[in-house]
Amino acid sequence: MAAFTLWWQMHAWRTPEVLASTRFSRPDGDEHVSFSLLLPARHEQAVLDHTVQRLLESTHTDFEIIVIVGHDDPETTAVAEDAAARDPRVRVVVDTHEKKNKPKAMNTALPHCRGDVVGVFDAEDQVHPELLAHVDHAFRTTKADVVQGGVQLINFHSSWYSLRNCLEYFFWFRSRLHLHAQKGFIPLGGNTVFVRTDVLREADGWDPDCLAEDCDLGVRLSSVGKKVVVAYDSDMVTREETPGSLVSLLKQRTRWNQGFLQVYRKKDWKQLPGFGQRLLARYTLMTPFLQAFSGVVIPLNAAVALFLDVPVGIAFLTFLPLVTAAVTFVFEVVGLHDFGKQYGLRVRLVHYLKLIVGGPFYQVLLAGAAIRAVWREQRGRNDWELTSHVGAHLTRAEVNRDLREDVPA
Amino acid sequence: MTSTLPAVTTPKVPAQRQPAPETGSADRTAPPSRLRSSRSDLLLCGALLVAVLVVQGWNIADYPTLSDDEGTYLAQAWAVQQGKGLAHYTYWYDHPPLGWVQIALLTWIPSWLSPGSMTVGGMRIAMLVVSAVSAVLVYVLARRLSLPRWAAGLAMALFGLSPLSVVLQREIFLDNIAVMWTLLAFTLAASPSRHLWHHFGAGLAAATAVLTKETMLVVLPALFVTMWRHSHRDTRKFAVTGAVTACVLIGFSYPLFALLKGELLPGGGHVSLWDGVKYQMTRPGSGFILDRSSGSYGVLHSWLYYDRVLPLGGLAGALLLIATWRWSVTARALAGPAFTIAILTVLAMRPNGYLPAMYVIQALPFLALVLAGGTASVAHAVLRRWRADGEKRYVTGGRYALAAVLAVAAGAYVVPRWYDGDHTAVTTDANAPYRAASKWLTSEVEDPKDTRVLVDDALWLDLVHDGYRPGLGVIWFYKADLDPAVTKTMPHGWKDIDYVVASPTVRRDAVDLPNVKAAIEHSTPVATFGTGEDRIEIRQIQTTGTADGGVR
């Protein structure tokens, strides 16, 4: 199982040709697609204006920005209205649902979209000005229904877990998603994702009850055979930051895992035509739980082999998973080097050490999130955990960050 | 339907589907992307393979003389098959065990069908599989290193048909198996698709080679160079680290194995990996290879006796390639093999290193490759260099005439010598004394089960099949002095032995083995097979009053 993950994780680097094919192709300057960019914002008055201004700097000429705010959030609404007054391309949609979450907010805005393509961003995303032009080109040249751009966490130096978190994103967007696109089963990311408006309406938008509505949308669209294209360029990725604390990371992970479980139980993936695709779907959606399992089993195995009196042959076998784990580790170290190089960041020796030492602890965290997700799902608690406890025990910034819907990694 | 975006090389290039940017030199003769689908490659390689198999297989059991080492490995493979662990005597980390584990696998089916066939002569046939795989790999590797088809064929022929190769590759040596894995590693490292997992596989194959015969360690730098040259700038760091990791991890399984058995470090009452390594590292040197009186010189001459073309020609080829590095595409393409030859040559030239007779085995495929590469280089120089578009016809004709003269001259030199060498290999019966000795011990000794015989390793399995007790009844002669588990069953020293089969190996090594020496001194020959230095004597121990030899 670790070997599979490793195999897929390294997909993009298999051959130089594959690596070259994962990048955006250069736009030709022609523009045919108009965009409606959804920007759900909740208690994010601090960053919202900056994000909108940056989006407005896009080189593409035909797009509108729809900021979605809650009716109970006057501060953010004020910032949004202000931006709308300054630029006609910005509009504001108010979500009046009693219980709020991101899919509901975006479904509220969907009827207001005028563009050919709906794009989703988060309120604190840093979007590259040339991204839209590239996406436009990708839609035209590949006849895609969906284009997924890259998202990258950048603040790897903040803490040991943010380092690992960044690297997870790196491997996921740089490599693994391309494999999914190629195989025809793809759990989409939460932002920098672009869908043709008619396709999205046909699919009835996002599932308001799913905790991983982005993943769900990807699964549903690929199940009905829509063409998804993934492109990754280190210049063109949307930059984000990792969750601000371990607890919020754990909660975010729990939500994704629970979302994965829900998507699995919805069984949309069963419509996939190929057996291999269905297997990949099953495996991908179960990954967090298998990961949790192996995280516990591997150290146990090695301990058994070393300390108990078992035959040499069997002891030998118990070390096999450790080998794949070691290979993964090494590739992660190399990945970190590549990450630093691509983003022009200085990765120091201490970061490599943190990466290695932090590995097992991160596994524990992932395992914890997986178990927690199963437990919550069993007890039928599928609310948006943090939405219902706003400000209870977290700073506002953390809440905002958790509200943001990210892609699973 | 989903897919990734069309490929582009760099963001600066207009969108289009094109391969990844090339690094390194443009190859003169790009190999076909799939050798498997190239008809002429298949035909050439297949024809050569048949030739190699016929020459190597014909008379394989009777020539060359059975070697002691062959007996050692095959007997240990037999022990593996019998479920007696890694050896029938205590496994003492003399070599990593993977080599004879593979021999055990190779000979599993034939020995299951007919247990009596598990003797050195009979099981040499299994080495044909190894030779065949290696020969094909030499061809594929040559093509992947951008040699033209004829040169790849030449490399395969040199490797498989040189009388030196024929003699050495017939024998059950771990080196032959290790060479196969090394060739696989090089072939994967030079994979034209530059696939990450091919390079990873190269690391695995390299580790297998080292665990088959530890001397393959010295070739790894050359493998690294090959991989470096054949990987792409954008994916190199993943490919190369992946390969190194794979190699190291698999390599570590050997110390891990020792650790799990509690035999990693020396301690009272058990063997250890540490001691095994120490033994191999401190083996007494055999002198400087160019010193006429040294043992190494003798070894060198034993190689040159069989064939001078491949070792000396290959060395010259390597020198030529290294010298023309700057101008010749072929020289750069063959950097890996040439580097291998350089490493092995330097190691062989150590002033007082230990130079075993098998040393040259690991060099054979690379000698063949660089010799073929050197030939291709010369051919290119003669036929193409400084050739302008409007070259006069007589000049071109002269070029071809010169090439033809060179080819004929080389053929005239090589073919008769190789014919003689290979003719000897397919017709000579060098092992009649061994067979006769085995037969005598079967028919003339009354009670094999209770008879104790010192034999060399090559004859050991024959006697086991004849009913002697393996280990303490029929005894590897040197175990009588070196293995505490054996000596303690011989409280009276040589008096506890009934026979000594004094083969050339036993007589040679007895000098340093008191028990064996005493046994020879206190015995008289009851049967002698062969004459002179190569004779095999069956000597019965003469103990006063207890002459219970059991001769009819």
C-alpha cells in the first residue's frame, strides 16, 4: 500500500516527458472564455480587499468577481461593497442560509454567474495575474470541462507540521493529481478550480451537505465522463498558508477525511466505466484510513522483528514495509529540495532534519484525524465543525483559515 | 475523458507537443525506441544467442576441469534446497548467500526431477541460462549506449564466444550470476525512456549483484556515471537518489540478516559478519601483476592463455575511448563501461592485492563493450570523418577499401585462434579422472555410510549421492582443520579418517592444513586416475592395527 502511494506520488517525475506535460502551455494571447470568479468570504475583512485588488490586476480582459458574504457578517460585507463600488467587475452576493458553509454559499452565487466558466478562489488566496490567460488557453486547446490549477502552501518554515503540510501539497498538485487526471478519476481541489458554467449547472452545483464538496464535485464530474485537465506551474500556483495551529490542522484533516468517507458512501464513483478507475476511486477515498493503519503497523512490525524471538525469515518480511517507508522519506527529502528550488526558497539543513524527525509525528496526527473522522461520521456529526463553534476557543484568524475549503492532500 | 495538458518544454516556448529537452550530445545512431519491435535487431541477437549457447553448452560438463569453488557453491545450493540452511557446514559470512540461493533456484527443477544430477558437472547446464541472459543484455546495453547494430552484435559475440568467456562462463561461479545482475543494472540505467522506476530498478539490480558477489561493489561508481549521463536534468535528482536509496536499502538487508541472527559483531562461540569481512579484506596478496614471479602474474597468464583478443583488445579499446573522449560521441556514450574497465584495471594493478582467477569475469562484458565501441569509433573515423558532401568517389572507395582491409586483418588474426580455443572447449574431456574417482569410491568402498573421506568440494556432492554422510562422512578437506564443529568429531586427528581423495587442489592446500597434511602422509594410494600434476589419487589411511579400510 505504501508502495502504491509512492508509485503515484512520484508520477510526475517518472520520465522527463511526463514532467513536461504537467505544465501549463503558453497562452497564445487569444481570449475566448469569460470568467465568473467566486470568492466566498466569511469574517475575512482583513484580507479580502487585497485579494480582490490582486484578482483585478489579472491580464485577462473578460471576467467578473462575485464576492459571497453572509447576511450575519456586516464587516466583510462592508469591505466587499466597497470594492464593488470602486470597480464594476466586482459584484456582491449575500448568502442567507441559517447554517452556513462553503458549498451553500457557492450554490447561492451560481445563478448569478454570467461567464462561460466559473472559477473558485478563497478570500486570502494570492492569485497570479497571468493565471486566467493560461486557464483560458487550456480550455480552448484541450476542450476541457474542468481545469484544475495548482495550489501551494508556502510557509514551510513556520513549524514542523507546516513543513510537511507544504510538501504534501507539493506532491499532490505537482504529481499525484496529474495521475488522477490521466486515469479519469479526480477529486478536485477547493480553489483555483475552473468549471464550465453549463457543466456545473447541469451537475446542480455543489453538494451542500458534503464536507468535501470539492472532492465530491470532481468525483461526480469524472464519473459522468467530463474531461478534467490539471496544470501545474510553480509561477502560476495559488499561494496559501498552512493552518495556524496543530489543532486546526487536525480539525481540517478530520473534515476532509469525513468528507472522503461521505463521498465514498454516496457511491457516485461506481458509475466510472473502468474497473481500474473504480479501484483507484475506492483506494483514493480510503487512503486516509489505510494511512492511519499503516502508520501504526509499521513501527510495531519492526519492534516485533527486533525484540521478539521470531524466525529470521519472518522477521525479514516484517522489515519490508519499512523499506518502502524509507524510500518515501528519501523522495520527500529530494522533493523538499525541488520545492525550494522551484519557488526560490532557501531550504536549510534544519528543515531537512525537521522533515525527517517530524515524519512519524505527522503520521500520528494523520492517524488521529482519520480515527476522529470515523468516530464523528459514526455518530452522525456531519456539521461543519468550526462553523458551529465560531470563536468558541479559537482566534478569529484560525477560524477563517479553517472555514476555507482546501484540497485534500 | 480526462487528460493532462499538452507538453511544453519551458514556459518560454510556444505551446506544442514535443519531447523533453535533450541534454548531452546528439547521438549519431539513435537506437530504436523499442528494440523488441525491431526485426533486424531480433534476428541478429537471436542468431548470436544460438551460436553462444551451442559453443558454451556443448561438452559443458567435461571442460574445463571442475573447480573447487564450483563445488563449494553448488554444495551450498544443495544445502539450501535440502532445507539445511545456507550451508551444510556453519555459514560463516565468507560471501553473501544470495548467489547460491539463486543457484539453488536455478537447479531446483532438474534436481527435483533427478536428485542424482545435482553434481558440478551435471549442473553446469544451469549456467547456460545465466550466460544467455547476460549475452542478450550485452546486446541490449550496447544498443542503448547508441552503438550501431553491427557493433552491438560484435560486443555480444566477443562476450559470448571468446574462449576465455567460454571457459569461465561455463563454470558455476557466483561472479557469472553477479555479472548478469550488473548488466541488468546498466541496461536499466541506460533506459531510453529515462523512467524513474527503471532507474530505481537499476539500483535494486545493482544491490542484488553486490549481494551475489561482493566484489561488484567496485563497479557501482561506473554504474552511477552511466545513470547520471542517461538521466534527464529535470528528473535526475529523483532518479539518481531513488536508485542509490534502493541499492543501499537492499544492500543493508545483509547486515540486517546478520543482526537478526545475532551474528553481526564478533563474539564468543559464533561466526560473525565482521569476521567474514575481515577475512576477505586481509587475504594474503598475490603480488604485483606484472612481476613475473608473482601469483597475480600467473593468474594474468592463465587468462591470456585462453584468449588475448578480449582482455588486451578491450583494454586498448578502453584507452582509445578515454583518449578520444573530447571528439568521439561513441567514447562519451560508452563512458560507463570504459570507466568500469579503468576501475578494474587499477584494482588489478595494486602492488600486492589478492587477485583471484575469477577476477576477470566481471570485466568480460565491459571489455567486450569497449572493444566493440572502440571498433565502432575506428570504423567511423575511417568511413565518415572529414567527409564532405562532394567527396571524390575514389576517396570514398578508398575509405571502404581500408575498412575492409582492417576487418579482414582482424578476422584473420582472431578467427583461427578462437576456433582453436573453442574447439578445445567443445571436444576436450578434462574431467575423466574426477568421474573415475567418484565411480571407484562408489563401487570399491564397502560401507560408504560409515566411511569418512576427505575430498575437495568439487567431488563432494557426487559422494553424497553415493551414500556417504554429508558433512561428517564425506568432508570438505579443509574443514578437517578449520571448522571446530568438524575437528571435534576427529579426536585422533588423521586417524579418524579412512580415505583422502588427493586432487590437485587438496595437494596444493594441504601445505597449510596440518590434519590434511598428516592424512596424506599416513596414507598410500589405492587408486590413481590421470597422470602428472593433474592426477587424482585415492589414498587409504594406514593406521597400525586398525586397517579397516573396507577394500574388497
